[in-house]
Amino acid sequence: MPNQYLQVTVSMILRLRFILLLLLLPLLAVAQQPDTARSSSPIRNIQTDNVDVMPTANTKGWLLLDKDIQTELEGAVQNLYNCKYDRAEKQFRSLRRRYPNHPMPYFLMGLSQWWKIVPTNIKTKQYDKLFFAYMDTTITKAEAQFDNDNKNYEACFFLAAAYGFDGRLNAERSNWPKATISAKRALKYLELSKEANGLSPEFLFGQALFNYYAVWIPTNYPLLKPVLLLFPKGNKQLGLQQLRNVADNGFYVAPEAKVFLMRILNNEENNWEAAAPIARNLAKTYPDNGYFQRFYALSCFNLGDFRECERLSLEILTKLNQGMPSYEATSGRYATYFLGWLMQNRYKDYGKAKDYYQRCIVFSELTDEVKGGFYLHSNYNLARLADKEKDVATARRYYTVVRDIADNKSAASKEAKAYLKKNKK
């Protein structure tokens, strides 16, 4: 079954994302310091129980709650997640001209840079400078608002979000000191902004992620349990419920909530059936987003909807060849593997299967994804096809790759070693 090929690999690739870094980086930094170096504001003071009350705050000027602004930006948000970056940014710049001192337009411009990075599996650094600049400006504008009014929970929301995204990318770039500082500050403002949960689903997003991962992390990484004792308890089911609430009722963060919900259900909960409708919704709502389209193709592949998987994979390759934004080597790696598997196992067209697998290997090398997954199984299937054709030299070449990178206890590794032993030069 294709699930057996991809389950572990996909989980490892996608599992530790923004919230894991957000939660762990400050804790790991504290845990590695002597007691005398610890902060005077320990993390144990953070209270993360759900708050659904109407705070006493003056919401005048809060753009997050402005329905006219939401109506105005509806098309911009659609364009952003559909990877029509120029169109979205034109509208964000218009907002910035009218609200030059508000953090929202700068955050949205930064989010646009982020979604230019995401489809490459965070590998491209082309947009880093602009991304960090927009997040820095968001922080500056939001800090000015918060300094003027410490009940400005909208400012707290943007501070938590901007510091969180900043910390995430710094961690991806191994800038650990900066990532740690940003993560600690994000947690501080997440704690403050939760008081506005009752005002809008937008404010509930960070709380939902915290509730889920505060339970998931120690369960799946037992070695971190002693460190995570510093945190209050989370609630996985509440976290999922809150994420669904944001996904269904939010505006600006609804797509992000759907992305996290989809990935959590698919990777952390291993509930592919529950993740599939969300993946389908994202791919159909934003049909030119390569990240959403390849995730939906993966969902179809895992659940055996091979006709839809084939259609999506061919469409991905067409858009990649056309040079459309968000379609690049990572998307090609997914699509060519799926098509290779389908040609081999459904259509018995071994010539096309070999061609797609070889292209998958090239895409994997271009993205430096050569430790397992699609790269491993493309080599494995090419080895089997070569053996079927009695091409010992070619089979040996591919089985050698399998032997070198597959888990020693896996069936693929054992098969490769047996073949190479039997067919020595």
C-alpha cells in the first residue's frame, strides 16, 4: 500500500513546525542555563486556560474587528493564499497608505513573503530580508500602540504573531539566539492577547495551537517531559475544537487555522480521512497554491483516490512547467512520484513509471531531499523494475542507494542487501 511508503516520511517532514519551535526554544534555552541565569519572569507564570470573556478595552481603531476592512480585504486574502502575490500586495499597500501607523498592513505584507517561502519547504532564502523587515515594522508599530494602551489586545495579537513568525524563520535558518528571544516574546503577548478571545476568533488561534501541542509534544517526545513541566497543562481536544472554530469563523487567520488543522489531523493524529476534506477545501478554494494542491494529492494517494491523485499530479506538472508561483521542485517531487507509482502499479506502463521515478530523483536532488521518502522509494521501485527486466547492473545501482539510505530494519533495506549479496560483481 502507498500509505506504508509515505506515512513515516511525511510525518517527519511536516511534524515540527511553528508552534513546536514557539514552545520549545525558550524552554530549552532556560534548561541549558545555570539557575542564576534564569529570567526573573519564569515561564511557569503563564496561564493558558481558555478565556472567552468580553474584555474591558477600547476597540476603536481595531482593524481586525472592522467589517468594512474585512470586506475590502476579502479579495486580497483570496489572492494571497492563491499565490497571486502582486495583486494581494497592491491591496495591502493601499491599506498601508491609509493606516501607516497600524501593524496590520505590514504584517500582511510579511505574510505574503512567508507564503512565497512555504511552497519550497522553507528552503529558499530569496524573501528572507523582506520578510524580516515587514515583521520588524509590524512589531514597531504594534509596540507603539501597546505602549499607548496596555489594553490594546489587537496590538498584542500582532506582536505575538510577528514574533512567532520571526522566531519560526530564524529557527529554520539556525539563528537560535534570535529565534529564542522571538519565541519568548511571542509567548508573552500570546498570554496577553488571550483576554480578547471572546471578541473575535482571530485571537483564539495561538491559544488553540498551544492547547494542542502542550499535550502532543511530551507524549511524542518523552525526553522533553521534564522541561515541559514548567508549562501549564494543555488540552488536545479543546485545542482541536478551537482550531475548528477559527477555521470556520475566522477571517484573516482562517486559512492558517485550516492548514494547521489539516496537518495535525494528517500527521499528528494519523487521521487521513478527517484531514482529506480540509485538504480538498483548501485546494479547491485556492487552486493555484502549489502547497495546498500537493497536500491534497498526497491525501488522495494515501486514501486510494488514484483518479483524483493522477489529475492533480498532472496539473501540478503543467503549472510547474508554466513557471507559476508556488510550483517548483518540491511540488514536482510529489507529482512525479505519485505518477510513477500509478504507472507502475495501476497501468503497468513500466516505461513511463521509470521516467517519472527518474524525474522524481532529479527533483529530490534539486531540493536536497535525499534521506528517504520519495527519493528512497523511487530508487527502490526502479531497482525492482530493473530486476524484473533482468538488468542486473541497473538494479545493483539503485539497490545500492536503497541499502545506503533505508532504515536497516526496513523491508526495503533487507531486500536491497539480499539482492546485492546474491548479485555480486
